Amino acid sequence: MATKVQTPAGTKATEGLTNEEILRYSRHLIMPEVGMEGQLKLKNAKVLLIGTGGLGAPLGLYLAAAGVGKLGLVDFDVVDFTNLQRQVTFGSSDVGKPKSEAARARLSNLNPDIQVQAFETKLTSENALELFKDFDIIVDGTDNFPTRYLVNDACVLLGKPNVYGSIFRFEGQVTIFGMPGGPCYRCLYPEPPPPGLVPSCAEGGVLGVLPGIVGSIQAMETIKLILGSGRNLTGRLLLFDALEMGFREFKLRKNPKCPMCGEHRTIDKLIDYYEFCGVRGEEASAPDLKVPEMTPRELKTRLDRGEDLFILDVREPHEYQICNLRGHLIPLGELPRRVHELDSSREIVAHCRSGKRSAEAVDFLRKAGFRKIVNLKGGILAWSDEVDASVPKY
Amino acid sequence: MAVKVLIPPPLRPHAGGRAAAEFAAKNVEEALGQLTSEFAGLKRHLFTEEGRLRSFVNVYVNGEDIRYLAQEKTPTKDGDTINIIPSIAGGAAPENGAPLRSG
């Protein structure tokens, strides 16, 4: 097969591939399913990644490696030390840098021939349509319900496919929303869960490699969409169970009554997604409980004075093993049936890792009639910061 | 051989950590009713106070969404599998209460 326009090595051409590119992508080109035609499709494709974290890492790396001509990276966060356990685009030297910029540098190093654009911004109803319009495919690698609905709605309004991936602990979901005739996110989930009802990931954590696998599947689906090959996941929800190491598939249908993509659309512009998801302000979790508090310094002072305080630890056993204040351990989920272990005549200080779960515990116990109970403000993390730095943070 | 109900990871803490349970049930309503009788903590995660299935939970019988079959009256027989799929949003594991971040 004769190649098309061959330009001198190192120069860019959208009609053909340079000699360098031909060499770089040789493993694609020798596949009849890709070939020059397929590689040119990749070169001319424009993909926007929403989120450059656990899912965004393999996504960005594999799409850049494959030669997707233009990649946009949307993320307003900075690289945190705890990200390095799974966000493999970043290195130790990137801690503190804006993620979109650190990812842009990494991907440009991997493939200097493609265009990588960093958008260090929060995705909002005000900017989504403008941001999306210059791209062909949107890939959703975010971690909260308001943004997932925002991405979905913007994609449906603009007619762009939305390659969706999400994870929880050991499970992942992947599908493609927004294809012509296909379902959208609202067809599957017309309403978000009220805050606090879906278990938070705080106690959950995640094995770093799980978003690595799920994000790679998203990258594969994106490449298949660009090439037009294989059978993509439109209309199918792929469920991945890492513990069983198995995949299951579920049929997804377009809901004819869907308010967004159905026959009689009732939503024709982007809304306030935080309000839709019942969330106020920046928090994705339930609003802060107002309970009586004690600071770690106060606790330390009173313990040193020999006061008889009962420390209640509402974390999980494996957290207790990491570090503890020698408190009495009753995991939050077990508190209702183990409340008899507590003496309401004693002064109780409840703590957890950061102060959220213990606030719930204090609220629960006060409603159960306990009067002498307070929450340790900031949890064991704050204890480490303010009282005893030898206590590890996690 | 009864009807197998698979419990998704986000709901397992409310089912004593179980990943699956089996019941003799003629339809989805019976199966889920028995499930929430055995694991009371699951009830509010699956059903509204009025007893309707929550809309962010999807139920499949043998891979088909019950919304396109007979909803809760979708018949089940021995050997069938019911999957419960709640919506999950994680792209990573954000801290409880931390600002919304990327996945």
C-alpha cells in the first residue's frame, strides 16, 4: 500500500505521517486493523480527559502513547503525596504541582509529537460546553456525582460520546454514554443518591491498580471509537470484579422517557448539579454535624492532669493497627449494637481518623441519651499534627 | 437451587459482609423483600420510605434490567441471578469531606 504524503522527518503533517511517526507507531501500522489509515484517525482525534487522577493516569498515558493527536486534561487539583499510590503519571518530584500541568509534562515527554493541553480549572456548568466543543470524545475519570451528571448532560447537549468509568474498592464500571441512539447516564441513574447514603470511600480506600485496569479499559474503548473497530460498550455496562477476577455485562437501554436524551427532552441546558445532588458548597459528603468538640491539645492537657477520660475509637480494626490512642475500639458500624459497652456516667471522647465518623458517633450517642460525650476535633490526624508527631498519618 | 441475589460491594457492610444470598422467590419483589428482612440495614439503601426501589439502584435478572421487564413483579425461578447495581462515582478514593478532586 503506497503511503500518502511523506514529509521530511520531524515535521508535522495532518495528512500523512512523518518517518519518525511511522517508526514510533510501527506496531500499530503492521496491524491490518489499524494501518496508516487508523493511525491517521488517531492523529486527527481530539480527546478531553476530565480528571487526571487514578483513572486519568492510565488514560492519559495510553492515549498519548497511541498517538491521539490532541489531548486535553481538565483538573484543578494539585498532586498530593497520597496520590502516588495509584496516580502513576506522577512522580515524587511532582508533589505540590498542579496535576494538569504535571500530567501534561509527563505525556508530552512520552510523546512530543502530540498536542497536550492542560486546563487547570474546575469543570462547571459555566465552562463545560465551551471546553467540550473543541474535542471529539470526552472521557469521564472523575470521582463525584455532580460532575458525572454535568459531564453527561454536556455531552448529550453537544452530541459527543462520553466514555464513562467508575470504581469502588474492588469493582469498576465502564460503558459509553451519549452515542447516537444509545443511553446516557441519566437513563441508567435518573437520580443521584442523597449524600451520605452511598458509603463514602473514606473507610474504603482502593488498590491502586484497580483504576489502572478500569482506566485502561476506558482508553481501549476510546481508541476503538476513534478507529471504528470492534464492538464498543455502548448499551452495555461492563462490571469488573477484581477480587473474583471476573467481568459481567448488563444491558443498558436508552430510556425513551429520559429527560435528557429521550423523545421529549425536558432539560436543555446545564443546571446546578450540586443542588441536583443535594450537596451544598464544596463538600460531596453529608453536611458537617454540629457536635461538642475537644481539640487534641485540650485532650492531652486533661489526660496529663490525670483526668478519667474514656477514649472511644470508632475506626476499623486495621486502622487501629496503624496507630491508636489506646482507645476502646468500637467500629462506627457496630456502635448501635455495642453501645452497652459504654458507661454514660463517664466522660467520653470519641475519635476517628479525621473527625467525621466520630462526629456521627457523638451525634448517635447523644440521641441515645449520652450527655458527657465530645468529638476529638480533627481526629488522630490532628493529634499527630498538634500533640505527637510520632503518631503516623495515613 | 434457589434465586441467587448478588450483593454489590458498597452494600456488603450492611449485609454482614456477604457477597450473595439465596432465597426461594417467585419474583424480584419477594427476593428483595426476603433480602431486606434478613439484612435490615440494607432496606434504606434499596428502598424509599414508601417502599419503592430507589432510582439510583438498578436491578437485573439474568442480565436484563427489570425496568424493561415487569419491574418488581419480574418473575424469577430457581437458578436465576439477581444483580443489584448501585451507582458509584469513585475515580479514586476521596477523603470524606475533602474538596472534590479528580479521580
